[in-house]
Amino acid sequence: MEKKSEEGITVKKQENFSEWFTQVIDKGELVDLRLDIKGFTVIRPWAALVMENMFNYLEKELQKKGHKPTFMPSVIPKENLKKESEHIKGFTPEVFWLKDTGDNKELALRPTSETIYTPMFKFWVRSYRDLPLKLYQRGSVFRLDTKATRPLIRGREFIWIECHDAFSTKEEAEAQVQEDIDTTEKVMHQIYGVPFLPMKRPDWDKFAGAEYTVGSDCFMPDGKLIQQPSTHLMGQKFSRAFDATFKNKEEKEEYLWTTAYGPAVSRILASVIATHGDDSGMIFPYAIAPVQVIIVPIFNAENKEYVLKKSKEILNELEKMEIKTEIDEREYKRPGEKYHIWELKGVPFRIELGDKEIKNKEIVLFTRDTKKKEKLKLIDLKKIPKLGEQFDKRLKEKADKFIEDKIVNCSNKKEIKQALSSGKLAKINFCSTDKNGVACAEIVEKEFSGDVRGTLASKNEKATGNCLFCGKPATKVIYIGKSY
Amino acid sequence: MEKKSEEGITVKKQENFSEWFTQVIDKGELVDLRLDIKGFTVIRPWAALVMENMFNYLEKELQKKGHKPTFMPSVIPKENLKKESEHIKGFTPEVFWLKDTGDNKELALRPTSETIYTPMFKFWVRSYRDLPLKLYQRGSVFRLDTKATRPLIRGREFIWIECHDAFSTKEEAEAQVQEDIDTTEKVMHQIYGVPFLPMKRPDWDKFAGAEYTVGSDCFMPDGKLIQQPSTHLMGQKFSRAFDATFKNKEEKEEYLWTTAYGPAVSRILASVIATHGDDSGMIFPYAIAPVQVIIVPIFNAENKEYVLKKSKEILNELEKMEIKTEIDEREYKRPGEKYHIWELKGVPFRIELGDKEIKNKEIVLFTRDTKKKEKLKLIDLKKIPKLGEQFDKRLKEKADKFIEDKIVNCSNKKEIKQALSSGKLAKINFCSTDKNGVACAEIVEKEFSGDVRGTLASKNEKATGNCLFCGKPATKVIYIGKSY
């Protein structure tokens, strides 16, 4: 089964990131594409286990913030989908339709679920007392993307959480958008170690049906951006379309204010791998690694029983501390092969244990990111959770450092070109992010093969001077980058 | 939002179970049918939270037994579905097909995933060293059922876990079938408190493509049976169809032996509700209740602040013990209304707290199943987890007792008729459960509106005498019941 892993990664991450990523997710046994259905990926246990851990952190944070789970149908009637005109215009080309089921209802596989949650809000919310209502579901959505698909990064089915919230006022809804950004920060950045820039998208790039969208832009090692969780202020657009009202404190009917937030766990996994991995393969944060400590016993026919017994004692001790531990006791593989496999798979710590170590009441501890080996007394095994915390802190700091110098202030086209060609983000003064800016954004795309990613949502940056492209007074400070 | 709950359940469970169930899941805010897509149900937070807890117990038990999670595509190419001839024959009428996506592949929504897992086994298993391989996924499957649908019980989309396992030998595969029955016992019976009879189905009622099927039959309060988790010995049928082989210890290629196990959590939830509920509504086992203790503070304008402060202290103390607790501090509802709502929703314990209780350093504890109120000193709050255990033991014992006298030994048609009409299961000697028994099973269906459910899989019961219907020597002891 691990033949492929044994081959190792044959390219350097910095030299050919795209090929590195393809090899890592294949040889590390995360996904399998041999089922050969365009855009649909088989996610193997190693990836599924990481994703389960990622889901747990996300759901815990969401529940802490008052969200409750639901399970909505995977299909949406056409009549629902078409209620909000911008929404249907945006999503129609991307919808999978079911063949006639004989029930006089045309059904689509859900591309996203605003058009199911909003009509239910109509039933569930009668007065301001029922608000806020914050719901989510974990599940698959389906988009008939006709562009090139890439496993984990861009697919036709992806596994995500979608939150749909309803409020009494616009202020509360806008505060929810900020809370969603905070959730991304607390989970994706603080736990998974993946930094991001919260970008308020230009109008032409917002979610179909939203008032505005804030996307989280993460850097890939080649400098390209990938959008991670986005949060949308729907305003009253969907509630008007579905006539979803509530009685306010003055007993007057008002339309609900709604928001949506969609962290795609399968896609965030791609950023985790891309951000932390190295030339030997993946490196998973201790917090989400399926195996936090792998024990490789070094034995021969003579001392096998004894070494395995001691290995099991260590396993038991670590499991008592709730450390996810496994012993690789396969006899048909040499220790060196095992080291190789578990490094490729990104396990944070490896314990090597042989006769000598047992005699000295110690182990050899290998740390995946620093690749350092050190001796640790058995009595000091209790330090591992602390070492795990430090491990994650190092990964996060390294990732933060990587994006630190990625933003370049540009004042002419040459600088923009230079920034983009060196895998950076060009920051410029720009005419507008509403429809008046479309023409200039098209120039950006044509001249630099880059996108206007939007304005920074975390601070209010004041524009100065004129737009480089049309010469009109600049109203926004925007960021241009290449993207996936 | 709770207007409906306030109305209460208007029928008795024993008098009209079907209506009782419909009211309970609606007024208790478990599901909503107003989206009006035949067979697709909106599952609301209260049900979703119970299901999350149910999933957790199931997945923990499966992982303990060596299963690992995966995420497989929700769609299956037609060419895969039709590989195993009995499988496609059995499932074709029930398949939702997608409209042409322009990729030259006809895709179905998965009705079950043997035809995706088996071709992957072909890639993932090379030798006996890679076995056993035990995988599962949590997700939706879709069946275009044309019969009447009922929320949670029979739908076109249901949310389940499906396990797909591969082994070197038939013996190991058969042992897995027994292990699956043990998982049902450990989780559905021991934790959820729902007893079952493991029935080896007659050949005409097995899973399409299986060698044999063991279904778990649970009783509904009206005496009808509902099939809960089933486990299937696929033998080498699917592995032959997909040419999924492995090298055995003698280096010879052999076909894999496979099994499948499918606990449908949304359907098991129906049995949990049906088994434990009473005329006031649902009763959830302490182990899976979304809220284990609801605190209802009794206050007026004067003492409100003080009573709420004390309530919060109790909440904190209970949460420290990891007891799921909430305070219902809504001012616009009277305590009596609140009692009513939380009884309907099936919360195991209610704490009533007013001035008098605070003064006496005690609480009033209401227990949902016994409906007894008792005083508990604040210092004794630590007894609640123990009381929770006893709560679940009572529910389980009551459920066990309910099915104790449900099996009736019958030796003539009159007795069978009588058993079935009094909501029991008729046990008789029968000619055969292979194709030779089909004609007699048809008589059973016609004369008694009952099904031959199969033979007991948990023990080997020896048949005596002749078949009541054809007069041939009996070879099986079978059970006849009415079913959902």
C-alpha cells in the first residue's frame, strides 16, 4: 500500500510548488484521483482524519458563538433557487440538475443553501425575540465548475460548513461579518497556523446575491492567492425575495437581515499542506495531526517481544495524556523506511526506541519541522503536550513571517509587474470597487494576469492621488494578486 | 417560535402512535416539512444536536474497532453502478440521475457506495499485509423511493454511516458481520437504549448484491417492526465484479472478501423517540440529550437579578462537570409554559430555582421519565451524572421489558393472526429462507399482511415438524411481523 510513499517527493517545494503539491497529496495518501470523475475526489483516511479534527475546532468555535447545527436537504427546488435574481444569475451555470423524478419539481444539487435557509427563517422567526437565529450545517455542496479542477483546491463537490444567520438590524448583521472573520482568525490562523488577509471584495467579485463579501486570501508558496472562508452580508436581499419578515419591538413587520459564512474544510486543508510542508512532505500542526506521535521500535528477532512491550508501555502512557499515538510495528519494513513514510505524512513527533534507549530509560525524539533528534528521559514524556504547543507556535510564526513582506506598495505599472512576478501582492490607489472600477480591473487582468482582490477589511485605508489606469481620483486602496 | 410546542401533544402514544409521532417531531421542533420536497426533510437544531451525539458514539466505537474515516464522492458513474448485476437490478429503480454535465459520464447520486469502495480497494490492497482494511464515511445517500415517505423513517435522502471492509478470508468477513451486530448492541442498545432482534433475512429480502444480510429489527409502540442497522456479507461478489484481488501469503492472487454495515442515524433517531417517549412528548437518554439539565429560574421583577445570578452559579458548576446545561431565562414565558416545552423536548432533568430554594441552599429536581419532583441540596449537585446513568438504565430496562413478551410461538394460522393483530411477532417452523420459500412467504404476506423477517442471527434455532403453508419439512425457525 505504501509503495508510492517510499518513492518520496521528487521535486523541491520552492522550485515547483504545483508538482510538489500533486505528489504530496498522492504519495502521502490523502486523495486518490483514479476514480476519474471530473471534480470529484476520493478523500482517504489520512486526509479525512485531519479534516475531522479541523471540523471539530471549527464547530466548537461556531457553537461557542451561538450557532446551532442543522441538516438541510442536499437538493433545492428550482423555484427556490430562482427567487433571488442575482443569485440565480450567478449560480445557474454552475448547477447540477437532477433528471425528472416524476414529482413535478425540478431539483438542483445545492450549490449553497441561502435559498433553503431563508424560506425556513420565514417560518421560524416571528418576532425580534426569536433573533438572532444562527444556524449551520456540515456537508457537501456541488458546483458544475467548468474550469480546470484540482483536488482539494477546486472541485465540483466540496465539503464545508455553511453558516446562515438572521438578525433584526443591519448593525448586528455587519457585526456578524466581523465575528466570522474572528472565527477564521481563531481557528484557521491560531489553530491551523494559516495566516490570511481579510479582503472586502470589489462589487464585481462578491457572492451572487450579497451586498458585500469579505474573502480570506491566503498565500500559496508560489505567491498565488487562494480564497479561504468568505463571509457575506446578504442584507435584506434574500429576506425580501422570500418575504421573510419579523415583528420588531414596535410590532411592525420588517425584513430580516441575513449573513452567510462558508469555511470549506477540504480547501483549507490544501492551505494547511501548502503552508507548512517542506521538501520531505507534509507537516501537520500538532493540534490537528491524526497521529501526534509515531513510535518506531527498533528490534531484531531476539529482542522483538521486549522492545514491543516497552513501546506499548510508552503508547499507553501517552494515550493517558490523550496524545494520539501509534506504533509502527511492521516487520517487513526497515526503520529507515518507516521514518521516511511518517515524515512524508507529516507526523509532528517520532519516538525511536531500541535496546540502548530502553537500557538508559530514555527515547530518541525526532521533531518533524526542525528535523532535530534529541534524547528524552522516559520520565520527561509528560513534556510532549508542551512540545506540541511549541511545535504549532513555530509553524504559525514561520507562516506569518512568510507573508510579512508579501505586500508591496506600488505607484506605477512597472512596480506592479515586478511585485506580481516575484509572487507578491501589489498595493495601489485605485478609482473604485463598484461598477465604475470594472474597466480598470479588466486592464489589471489583461496587463498583469492579476486580480483586484479588494480592500483590506481589517482596517480603513485612505486612498490618495489618482487611479493609475483611468486617472480619476482614487477612492480605494486595493490589492492586486495572482490567484488560483 | 414555540407557539406549536405550547399546544402540547393532543393524542396518547398508545392510542394513536402514528399521529403521536407526527406531532412530537413537529411540535418538538425536530423536523420541518414545509419546504415540501417529497422525501427530503429539514432537520432542525434539536434533532441535529441529538444526531451529532449519536454520531459521536457510533464513530468512536467504529474507530475503536479499527475503522477509519473517508469522504467518497456523492456521485457514482453508471459504469460502476452496473458492474455487479444483482446490485444494479436492485438499485436502478431507486436511483436519482444527474442531467448531462457534458463530460460523457452518466452520474447517479449514490444510493450506497459499494461500487465506489470496491474499485478503490483494488488500488489500495496489494497483499494480505494491507488487510483487513476497514473504512467508513458519514454522509447522505439518496434513494428515489416511490412509496409513501415519512420524516426520519423513510425518506429519499438519509444521513448515515456506511462501513465498507475488506478481508483475506470468508471467516474474517463473517466475523465482521458479528462485530457489526456487536456495534449495534454496544451503541444502539446500550447507549441509546433501543433493543433489537438481529434477523438473518431470507434470500429474497437481502441487500442487492450480498450473500446474506442481517437486519436489526426494532419494535415500534404499535407492534410494527422497523429495520435499523443492517450488515451484509458481500462475499466475493463485488470484488469479482471489480476484479479487486490481493496476493495471499502464498503469493497467489485471490478475490477480496467484503462486508458492509449501514447505521442510518436519522432513522435510529425515530426509534429513539418512538421507544422512550410518553404522552407528554419525547424523552432523550441522558447520554445523547442536547440539554441534559434545564434550569428554570422562578423570579419576579424584584428578585430577578439575584435568582438569575444563582442560576448561573449552578450552570457553571454543572458545566464544570461537563453536564450540558441551559438556563431558560425568557421573561415573556411563565415557568409552567417552560416546564411544558422542555418536557415535550425530552430533557432528562429540570432544575427549578426560586427564592425559597436559594434560602434553603437547595433546588427542586424534576426527572422527565418518572415525572417525580424532589429536593436536592446544592451540595448534592455532583450526584447528577450518577442520576443520569440511572435515568438511562431505567429507559433501557423499560424498553427491554416492552419487547420481552413480543415473540409468540405459533403452530397454526389462527395463532399467527392473533399474534400479529396484537402487535407481536409470530415465531414458526418454515420450509426455507432460500428461493424455495418464496411461495410460502407470499402466502404470509397475503393472508396476514406480514413479512417473513428471517431467522434469529444471534442463535441457531433448530426447526422441527413441517411448514404450515406447503407441508414440506421445516428447515428454519422464522419470525413473521408487520413492518414499516
